[in-house]
Amino acid sequence: MENLYKHSVEIQPRFNDFDALEHVNNTVYMNYFDIGKVSYFKTIWDTDLIDWKEFGLVVARIETDFISPILMGERVIVRTTILRIGNKSLELSQQLINPDTNQLKAAARTIMVGFDVETNSAEPITEKCVEAITRYEGRTFKREINR
Amino acid sequence: MENLYKHSVEIQPRFNDFDALEHVNNTVYMNYFDIGKVSYFKTIWDTDLIDWKEFGLVVARIETDFISPILMGERVIVRTTILRIGNKSLELSQQLINPDTNQLKAAARTIMVGFDVETNSAEPITEKCVEAITRYEGRTFKREINR
Amino acid sequence: MENLYKHSVEIQPRFNDFDALEHVNNTVYMNYFDIGKVSYFKTIWDTDLIDWKEFGLVVARIETDFISPILMGERVIVRTTILRIGNKSLELSQQLINPDTNQLKAAARTIMVGFDVETNSAEPITEKCVEAITRYEGRTFKREINR
Amino acid sequence: MENLYKHSVEIQPRFNDFDALEHVNNTVYMNYFDIGKVSYFKTIWDTDLIDWKEFGLVVARIETDFISPILMGERVIVRTTILRIGNKSLELSQQLINPDTNQLKAAARTIMVGFDVETNSAEPITEKCVEAITRYEGRTFKREINR
């Protein structure tokens, strides 16, 4: 299962990520997954700067399982991959891991849909996007046309 | 469906809640739902101050659907209720709504489990908690003992 | 001194504003002062929505004194006024206060300068801005032309 | 002037650090300076984990000059040094820099005072702290006993 994730990036924690219980606050996990998503798309498009108004994808749904608290002093990495590409949507899978202990901290499944933020309308997933993901992941995606 | 939610609280947006697309950033929705959760438990326990180390519940899973962007200048409220109480867990349902247009912005389903953060161990949902929810919501919850 | 501040707004705290010491984290004070600034300018311009690209002012300097920690369960208001209007800049004075005890939590002095974010160039403080402040504060400002 | 700063650390930006003007929001600069401060003290004490309840210093005042906006895609580092150590307080100097262009983005001067958060009382700066700073910085500090 570990090999599923080709992409990973280490998180730089901020003191205020930790709440009064001295755990990374649940709301901050979303920022950590977001760092993974941004890094993933910069990597597959080989760019330092994404034009978000032309990005073409928006988040429609996130399911997050909180497995184990992240404590002060722990290192955390976020792993990201794409599980499925449909005509209108794609599905990301992500994990937060302590790379020293390999302990799973949290897992997220995210549905992103094709969307043009300028025109505010749904769009199909672009071929450019599918190609970049396929090239990076090194495996093919059977596209499901009704999703 | 609207009457399901007895509890609601208006969000005070912060300028930095909005990202470069001039929408409330997806990660910030979690803060908004969190404001709802904290307000809900303060209300049912009739207190201004919760001792989080004795709170007895932690978030195990959140499923969030992002329906419509929240724009600058829009008012937002968060509605919170409990859908189900089991022996080991309970299930919150929440909505983010523009109260002027009644437009649904996002919906979340959250599983919280009984947990003692001091001893780091799972605990059943306390009777005190079930009673407070039942009294506030004004309806009974059939407890499912295996969840 | 208290009467200096005509404008005040109560802060809605978020659980993650509090850090591992169970105090509002220093970095979050900036968000609280920011809520005061945004509310102040909405009030003097009598609008629910400021077009930030045409706002005409940017923050050049903030001096913040942290007087007393903000604890969980405390109410906090932010008070805002303008102390001085120059040709190129104006000076805000702000306080964070517990309105129940009147305890001063923090004070900030902020220099804002006239600036056009579209052209990325310094601009004088507009007459429209001076008039709105003068009308709201109910006192006149002797403009210092070299600042 | 550049050589004054022995310590620097690169910031990992988060998408939501950027506000609707596509600049890092002013409030987030405080988080960036905070990352520098935490990294500085971890470095001089050679630890991955600081016990904040025994840290012995709290921030009393921060003066921040905002020089130039931080844009999407820019790298940012934070440089930190200690300028002065008194009996009761010490003074940090920090800069945010784009390391590719060497452009100064912001500068901060921070006064930290000796403080015991457990007993809520002022304390002198500890000798252990002075020694760690002196050893790391490789220069001596003439201590001013009335500050």
C-alpha cells in the first residue's frame, strides 16, 4: 500500500498549529493535506507557480479519518496520489504519516471536479491534466465517463 | 429538513479566511464547523468555558461536501445537530448557510468518539452527555450499542 | 482615554486561536486587530463589502504591545480609532480589551500608507477617506503634509 | 548587515497564507516570524522539542515594518538574531527575505521578557539562556541590568 504513493512532502509545522491539548488541531489537518495537493500539482506540471484561476479543478468533497494525534516535536509528511479519473471528477488519496515511526496519523479521500472559476461552470477534466497525472504516476487510468 | 437544526450561530469572517480566488478557503470551512461544534456543546452544557481535557469526545471522521463558494460580504451561519448516539460514538450533522438567501454552502457529517485525552484511551459516551443532548434537542435517541 | 475609541467590535474566538499554553497565540492578535480594522472601514464607509483592490491603503508598520494573556472563556473586544492623518499616511490606534473586566490585553499602533495595489504605486490619502474618518470620529484632523 | 544573521530558515508557504490580493496576508507575517523564533531557540538549545511551559520567555512587544509584498511562487526565508540581552528582557531582530533576489520583504524587532508561565510572574533572563545565545552567536553581549 505504501508504494501507491509516489509523491510525498514534509510539513513545516507552525507553533499555532497546536491547540490547547498540545495536538495539531483537527482544522489544521486540512492545511496539511492542502500543502500536499498544491505540491502534487506543481510536481506533475513541473512549475513553481500555478495560475489558480486557470487551474480547472475545485474540491467537491473531502472525507477525513483522524487516526492518531500529531504531537509537538513529531515530523509529519503528507503523501498524495490520484486513485481514479472520471470524465467530470477525479479522486485523490492522501495520508499524513510520521516518517520516523511510519505511524499513520490521518487519511483523506478528496473528490475534485472540473470547474472554470472565471465562468463559474462545470467543465470536464482536461486531457492535459489526465496526461500529466498518467505520466507522473506511471500507470494508466481507465476513465469512467459518467463521473 | 431545516427544522432539524435547533442550534445555529453566525460566523464572524476574517479577511484572511478568503484566498486568492476571493472565496473562503476550503481549509477554513473546518474552522467554521468547529465554531458551530464548540458553540453547540457550550449551549447544551450551559457553560462559557469547556474543560477540553475533560470533554470526553474526539473527532474520528469528518465528511464534508463543498456545495457553493462563500463570497466576500456574504453572511454565513453554521447549523449543528446530533443525528445519532451510539455506545461509543455520536454523529453530528452540520450545514453552512447564507441566512439572507438560505443558500447551502457546505454540509458536514462528523463522527465523534468517546475518549479520555488524559489517559489516551477510548471511553463510552457518558450518560451526562446523552442527557444534555436529549434535553436540548427535545427528542429521544435510540442508542445503538455496537457503535 | 477610553472615550477616544468610538468604534469597537467583539471578537468571535476560534478554538484554534489558543495555543498549547491555553492563551490566544501572539500571531492571532494580528487577526483580531485586523477584524477591528475591516469593521472600522466598513462602518465609516457604510458598506458591507469593501473592494480591496480599490481600498487605497496598505499597512506599512505595526507596533504591538502584549500586555496580558487572553484566556479561554474570556470575552474580547477590539477598539479602533484614527490618531493622525498625514498627506501620505495615517495612524490607527487599537486596543484589545476584556469588556467584562475592562482589562487591557494588547495595544497596537498601525501606520497605513496611501497605495494603489493595481498600479503598485504610492498615492496620497484620498479626500474621500479623510472626510469619512472626520465625519465618523466627529473631530478634525490637522493634516501634516510631509507624512 | 547580512552577516549579522547567522540563523535562517526557509518558510513553507500555505495556499491560504495568500489573501484576496494574492499577497501573503499581513497577519501571516507573524506566523513566519514565529517559525524563525521557534527554529532559532531549537537550534541554540540543540533540541527538537521545547517545553514551552518551561521556556522562560514571552513576547512583550513586536515592531514590524512591511516593506514589500510576498507574491505567489516566491521563496521566503526568515533570518533571526539577538541584538541585545538585558537583565529582564532581550531583543530579537528578524527579516523576511526572498533568497533568490535578496529583496527585503519585512523586518521585525521583538522584545521578549523573562517570564514563568506556570507562576505567571516576571523572571530574570536565565544564565542558561544567555550562554546558549552567546555560544551560538559567537559574540559577547554586554548585559544592561535595568532592562
